[in-house]
Amino acid sequence: MDVLFLAHRAPFPPDRGDRIRSYHVLRHLAQRARVHLVAFADTAAECTPAPELRALTASCTIVHRRKPRAIAAAQALASGLPVSLTAFADPDLRRAVAGVLRQQPVAAIYCFSGQMAQYLPESGPGTIMDFVDVDSAKFAALGQGRLTPLRWLMRREARLLEAFERQVSARADAALFVSAAEAALFRHAGGRGNIVTVENGIDTARFSPAAVPARPVPGPTIAFTGQMDYQPNVEAVTWFAREVMPRVHRRHPDARFAIVGRAPTAAVRALAGSHVEVSGEVPDTRPWLAAAAVCVAPLSLARGIQNKVLEAMAMGRPVVATGAAAEGIDHAGTVRTGDGAEAFARAVIALLDDPTAAEALGAAARQRVMARYAWDASLAPLDALMGFTERRPEAA
């Protein structure tokens, strides 16, 4: 069976949330079918497929996405389309998709991320649309409380993208979301068709306390990991550093906040100081996680399942998260939650006050992840959806 896999970002290396999911889905499909990958790359260097991608695919085409944001925004305003679509509209990628469909006996298409749905043919192979999250809801949230004209643009994006998402889901064989909460949100917004939850997983052998030594640290460290030019992450660490850490310091003056992730913006770099460390890109986040007394996910805007939370749990670390960041995870009480600076600080302080209890919470979190979020179990519904088995999973 030949499968066309479309992705808005080449799914290797699996070093950020979207790539983690797309890589593991690709690997799952490649064990069962001949997969033809067509994807975008953020840089010219990434257009040469990694050996790991070549090993998984029957063919692999990666196109450098070069369109400036200003051009994409102008095209969107002129055409009445969402910026999310015009930013990823590219004739080279369209030709690559047409070439695979013409030359290969493609029996099914797996489309990863809503931006890529514009490349789906009007008719032909069955399609699985992996929205992951409800992107239109994200833009609606970004449009709240922002100054014009940005607020107007975000609201416009949310409205147009929501209509597009509904159209795509109605004609796909299945529309996938990363959590039951995201699936329910999409239905509530008028989403139609076979709406199915396919959760993220975690590689518990790689993310294990026994896998790597902890990085030496001078005192209790509170860690955040993530792509640091992603605005919700920027807002999260800024809020934590300015609003939560002063409260933590009054109780634990030796505590440090480590912001770990590539491409920190100027606003993130400006947070660095005596009690805040901004690492920039690191070869491996696991030593930083292993060294953390507490891992935090202080996101006000979070969709679906947060991989950063699963990774910290798998590393056996106690986690404090906002309700939004923890919502998609079936953590069974092994993640502490707090909303608002005072509540969040209290949760962090309680764990720093009692290291024995913190270690026990981290151990319970790891056990929960191992039992609930193994990748094979998370992706099992794909077999029926893709036609690898006869039974069709029910919507969830």
C-alpha cells in the first residue's frame, strides 16, 4: 500500500512538538506501508532529507518555504484567505504533490496540519486529516485583549480558518485531534465528519531518569523547555519570571529558573539574570530535565497535549502546570496545577519545600506516562483509519 504523507515541516529531527508527533506517525505508517513524504523545510539546509527520513520513506521531497510573512499577509488580505494558508501556498510543493499522485499508486493520504489541506486533491485517495489542534481557536484566543490592528487580524484569521477547517473535515475520511478536549471543541464549533482522537505518546526509554546523567546545578532549578520563538512559550516564561519567581524567591532565595530551548527571542534573552538562565539551543534537553527540582508549564494558551509536560513526567520530574497546559493530559493527579501567579507559586514552593514528596510525585508521573502514553498504544487507531485493519474506530 502506498501512502502520501504531507507535512508543514519536515518530520525530523523530532525536537519540537509538531515534529515529535509527525515523526512518530510517519514511523508508524512506514512499518505498514510505502510512504511518500512531501514536506516543507524552514531552511535551505533542511531540504536535503536526513538519512533517517530516507530510511523510512519510499520517496522524499522537501521544499524550502521562503515566503516572507509580510507577503503572505498581503496575499491573504487580497484573496480573502487565512494567512495560515497563503503562508504555506507554494507552486513547487503543489507540483511535488501532483507528481507523486501521478507516478505512484497512492491509496491513502495522511495530511499533517491544517495548512497542508490546500494540497489535497478534489477527488482520489482516501484522506486522513490530522489537525492536531483546533488552530482557529488558538487565533481566537490570541485575538482577545490585543490592540488593534493585530486583534482584528487575529479575529479575521480565526473566522476564516474555522470555516476552512469545517470544510476540510466534512470531506476527509477522518479528522484527527490530539485530545478529547480538542475534538469536543471542534464539534462545538460546528466541525463535521468522522472526528477521532489520536493522542500523542512519549518514548519512555529515551525519556527516562536512567537514560542520562543530570546536569550539575548550583541550587534548586525550575525548568521550562520549548521552542523559544513560539509566542505562547515566550509569554509563559515572561510571566513566570516576572510574576511567579519573585514569590518563589521569598521562600527559596537560591532557586533558579532555567529556560531551555532554541531561538530565544530578544524578550526571552532579556529575562536572563542572577536567578534566570536562558540556555538557547541545547543538544539534549534531558540533562536539564533530570537536574530540575520542578518542571513548569505556565502557559496561558495551550492546545491539545503538551509534549513538554509528557517529557518531564517521563523523566520522573514533578510538574506544575496551568489548567490549560494540563487539560489534554490524563495525568490522574500526578501533575500539580495552578492558575494565577499566587496559586502557581504556592504549588512550586510546596514541591521545593518537600523534596521527598516531590520525588514521589515525579515517580508517580513516570508510571502514569508509561501506562497511558506509549506511542504504539496512542497510534493504534491509525491502523483501522488507514485501512491496515478491517475495523473502523468510532469517533471519540
